[in-house]
Amino acid sequence: MSALNDFLSRWSGPARWVGVVGAVLVMVAAFLPWAYLPAALDDVTYYGEPSVLQWLGFALGLVTAACLLVSPLLAAKASPRARRILNLNRGAAAAATASLVYQGVAAVAAALELRGLVALEPGAWLGVAGAAVAALATRGLHLGSDPRLRYLKTPAWAQILGIVVVLALVLVAAAYGLGLEDPGAFVAFGTFCGLAAWVMVRLGIMGWISAAATANRSSLVLASFVVAFVFPFTQNGSDANMSIAAGVLIFAATAMGLNIVVGLAGLLDLGYIAFLGAGAFTAATLSQSAFATIGWSPPFPVVMLIAGCVSAILGLIIGSPTLRVSGDYLAIVTLAFGEIFRITMNNLDGSDGPNITRGSNGIPAIPNLNLFGFDFGESHTILGVDIGRFANYYWLLLLVMALIILVFVNLNKSRIGRGWVAIREDERAAEAMGVNVFGLKLLAFAGGAFLAGVAGSVKAHVDVSVTPDQYIFMESAFLVAGIVLGGMGTVGGVLVGAAILKLLPEKLRFFEDYRLLLFGLLLIIMMRFRPEGLLPDQRRQLEFHADDEELAEEADADGPPGLATAGAPPSVAKEARA
């Protein structure tokens, strides 16, 4: 009887029931119209026929209700170890807060598009009210400690299945998000994706996925490239969306080279866009364009190597006299180098200097690539899907990206990479321990520049023309911002940061005048709440979480056995050893 009374007392908490009522109201709101006119969001004007965005709101309400209802069962029936692994009260609080934010963003977006709150229908108001009730009610729950789901021992097949499911969801979300033409709908959907990831973090699911990815890196890499390869087949031949995707890969490939300089070696380079421009101009002058100024057109693989070498030589030239300074002084010098490059390209017009780049006119009419009989400028039909020009270049960039990632990962794991990290952490200590500081700095500059030059050689053909005004300081700033946003020193962080910073301006063109304001606010929020980045390097993450040893001691005391600890932080490894 005592167990039954305890069980009933857990269910009779007023906060829990109020939260369930609020979650149910959110779910009911999905079946009511949110706006008066179909121009708002993705046509949320029907009774009983929810749109995709309304179904997403329903899903957040369902997760909130499920966590609130199942949590007492878990507390009453599960063992203490199981309760430590899965904390549904935290999940309920996160889902309720996420639901409130999502409902609010959707309502505000609809009101802005229809120019007034009067255009909102009862479903929008009911969704916001229900989410607010649930969010306030979950504040009265005992949240407890963070869930330890990542410590749960699971078979390899289950881990691989989880990775595949997550990547499949990413593919579906990317395909749907790029297909949204309404700005308000895109903002609402992007908000949902971010909130869903946060709820998964609070539930511990992302921690489990991270541990599974660490233990199955080869499967993760293979599945990631399969998903990326399949992506063009989801776009129904849309050149606009594939142009954005190709731009993201160019940005990511360039940022990966900068990640060597900034993320690994800790050198702030504000003129890095010059190396991308050097590769692009090299490829343009060696192309078969009628405006090319060099009468030699070698095969494109040779052009890629030449472009990379030219950029690397520029890296050596700028690095040799300047890498003996550091910090703000190095940033100023590299900023000046970026401007010098742009001005020099403008002056190589045959008037102020030799005619190499044709000055501010640049080199237009760069022909499409033709590799092994495959014309990248022609459309092809594969499996009944039209594959256009940008999809062809997307696949080429995917291969280039794979090569760049391979180089980056192997450098990071090598003795050279450890030397770069030592310089980043404490240059004086590294030099005292016998690290060739100047030589490794120079290698970082040259290696990163080489990768940017290779990316630039492909960019020249994708863009059809190359002009000096494409390579301004602001582009270098966006590259640095992408690395900081995603996570310095990591591959996934650079990819996520590049996707965010290239995708948002393309889909939010109505917000173009305030783009810099948006980026500034985004970086301020990141520095306040997650300074290590969205997907941080483990070493840097520990720098921002000084209580890791306390977590390790706590894990020693009550952590479950049999953890998946391959590549995990020290606290996880220590728990496994115990």
C-alpha cells in the first residue's frame, strides 16, 4: 500500500497535471486555424487539416505530455540506475519551453506577414496560451541531475541504426527547409529544428548519439556521405536550391582550411579570403575562357594543384615576415594582406601593372568543366530525376570536401596537429618543450592556404566569372564567424557553421539590410551560452567546463557499468575504469 500511495502522490502533483493540460491545448491548437489568410506561413487556415508547421507544434506538445505522464511511472517502477540514465522531468521542461518559443515565433511570423495581430485565428492564440501554461507548470517540477543516457551500453547495430535515423532526419529537414519559399515558414521551421535539437540534448539523446558516433566513426562517415550524395535527388531538379548547396560546400571547404589556422594553431587570420581568391584567379587565368590572359589550359586536376600551390606560396610569403608576432598584431597584418590582395588584383589590368586579372572587370565567361567526357554544364536525368548544372558541381565539391576532410583529420591526429594544439594552448610552453613554433605556424598558414586555393579553383567554374570585389574583408569575417559558431578545431562544427551562415542570407533576403545585426546577435548569444561552439572539440569543451572532475567523481560514485567510452571525455573514461 505504501508503494501505491507513493505512486499516486507522484501523479497528483498539481504542476504535473497543469502541464499536461497545457500540452493538450497545444495539440488541440494544431487542428485549428492559425491565420486568416493562406499567405501566412504554409497555409495554416484550415480546421482539422494541420499543415506541416502545425504538425510540428503538435509534436512538441505530444513530447511534453508524454514526458509528464511517463515520468511518474519511471520514478515508481524503474531502478535508481535507470532513473539516473533517463530524466524525463528535464525533458518535459525543455519540451514545454521549446513549444512556447515555437508557438510564439510562428504567431509573430504570421502576424508580420499579414501586417497585424488581428489576422491571427484562435489556433495561434490557443497554442501560445497552452504552451505558456505548460512552460510555467514545468517550473514546479523537481528537475534533478542531467540524464546519463550516453552512458547506456547498447549494441553496435543499435548505435549504427540511431546514426542512420538521425542522418535521415537531417536529410528530410534539409530538403523540406530549402523547399520553403515563405520567409516566415522558413524561420518557424528553422526555429523548430534548433529547439528539437535542444530538447534532445536535455533528454540525453544527443549525448547517446555522440557516444554512438564516437564508437562508430567509420559508419558515421559513410552514412554522412551517402546522405550528402543523395541530397540532389530530393530537390526535383531545382537549380536555385542546388546553387545554395554548392555555395555551402565552397564556404565549408574554405573554412576547413581556415580551421587549421584558427582552430588548431590558434592564429587569428582576418585576410584568409585572399587565398580563396588566389585559387579562383589562378583557375580563371588557366581556363579556356576567351578572356583568360594565359594561353595555357592544362587539365583541371593539374589546375587544382597549381591553384593550391599558388595560394600556399602566398601563405608562405605573408607568413614568413609576420608570424613572429601574435594576437592582435597578427590579426591586423592579415587584415592588411587581404586588402592588399584585392587592390593588387584590381591593378593587374595592363595599365597599372601586367594584364593578368583584367582589373576590376575580372575574368568572365569561364566555361563549364568537362572531366573524362562528363560535361558539368549539361543537365542529366538519373533515376528519373533531373540533375542540373549546380547538382553536378555539388557532387564534385563533395569529392573535394572529402579530400579536404581527410587531410584535416589526419593532420589533426598527427604529431604536427599536436604541435599546433600545443602552440594554441601556450606558445611559450610549447617552445620551451622543443616545439618548432615558427615552422609549425608557417606550415599551418601554407597548408590552410593550399586547401583554400583548391576550393577556389572549383568556385571559379561554379560562379562562371571571377572579380576582385568578390573577395572582401567581410567574407573573411564570415569565415571566422562560421568556425566560431560551429566549433573551432572540429569537422562537424565547420560544416554546421558554414550551413547556417550561407543558408540564412539566401533564405532571408527580406532581412538583408539587417544581416550583420543578425550575425552579431547570434555570435553574442553563442559567446554567452555556448562559447565552445555548437559542436565543440572535446579539449576545448573541457576548457569551458571546469567542473568536469566533479562530474568524474560523481560518475565514480554512482555511474552505470559498461559505458561506450571510445573517444569520450576524461570523466567518461574514468568512470569506465572504475
